[in-house]
Amino acid sequence: MPEPNPARPAATDPFAMPLGEAMRTQRAIRRLKPDPVDDALVLELIALAEKAPTGSNAQNWEFIVVKDRAVKARLGALNRGAFRIYGAIGRWVARNDPRMMRIIEAVQWQADHFADIPVVIVACLRGPRVPFPPIAATSYYGSIYPSVQNLLLAARAAGLGAALITLPLWSTFLARRALGLPWSIAPCAVVPIGWPRGRYGATTRRPVGEIVHVDRYGNQPFRVSGRSG
């Protein structure tokens, strides 16, 4: 029997965390325990995910909840294949950056233990993506990523660890085969979910004054000596 997890919220209200706290502390959690996640909780996460907006209110999401170890192993093999290239390049680029190396090691851990992750959610869109004009791709994926962020925030509020990844989808053909997807369904994002091995904490980001430009790029009235106003 899995040991009690102190990160798990009270069963009566798994989403009681204030939105601001969830947003300030939500981060990619890749090291996950193999402990099971209740189907009812997973369905609640997806129900919150589908509250997000979609283009023309098409509501054209499809979510594949992967729990079968064989299917996770196939996705994991795709993930590792892509990460062998990405990881090698990343380690060379970040060889003098300890912070980035820690991130790469976490990604490596996730790749090595992919089949052990209790739940992997694949967020998909129904319907074809129009290739032209280029803005069409932005509009298309704009109907899935708001729901994925809802999913991540809901997971954080429930005490679950989660991360948005795309490496298992480097070949959408092979990913479709692994998931039994028809050509009318496009896999867009993969979210491994489970109880975290580590702890959440406040994320570190650049001061808001450094990234805000008013009216035109370069006009940064809120940037004051590296601190936001």
C-alpha cells in the first residue's frame, strides 16, 4: 500500500488553494512517485481544463489518459529517442551552468522512469490544422494550450506534480500509432502527472518591469535598476 503523501489535499476539497498561490508556485515537476492517482481526481483535472476558451468556442479538445504500462513505455521510447539528441546538445550548451544542468538531469530522470509515471495525459485537438497563412498555426494551438495551463494549475492546487512536455510527439505518426489516434485527431502536448517526490516552492522569474514594454518595444517605464515598479 502506498505511503500517505502529505502533499495530497483533503479529499473533501482538492482545489481549495487560492489561485494566486497556485500560479506563484506552479512549476514543472518531473520526478514523480509511482503511487496511483484516483480516476475521479484525474477527471476533475480535465473538467477544469475544459473550462478554458477555444477558437470559435469549438471545444475541440480530446484528452487521452494513459495508464497502461505498455502504452506509456511506447511513449517513453519516443521521449528517450528525442532526448538523446536534445540532452546531448543541452549538456554541452549548459556545461558551465549548474542551474540548467539540474533541469536537464530532471528531464533525464523523467525519461528514464517514464513508464513508472502513474498517469500521462495527452492533450489533442480534433480537426485539421490549416498550414497557411502562418498565423493559422497560432490560432490552432491557441485552442489547446489554455486548457493545458488550466490542467497544470489544477494539478498544482491538488498537490500533484505535472509538467508540459512535447518530446514524445517528435513523430506524430508514431505517437498516433501508440495511442490509436485517427488522422482527424492531432496530439499537441503531453502532461505526465503524479505525486511529487520533491516539494513545490516559489518560482524565480525576472522582475515584471524588465519584460513590460508600453506602446512600443524598448519603452520600459516600469524598469528601475532591475526591479519592477
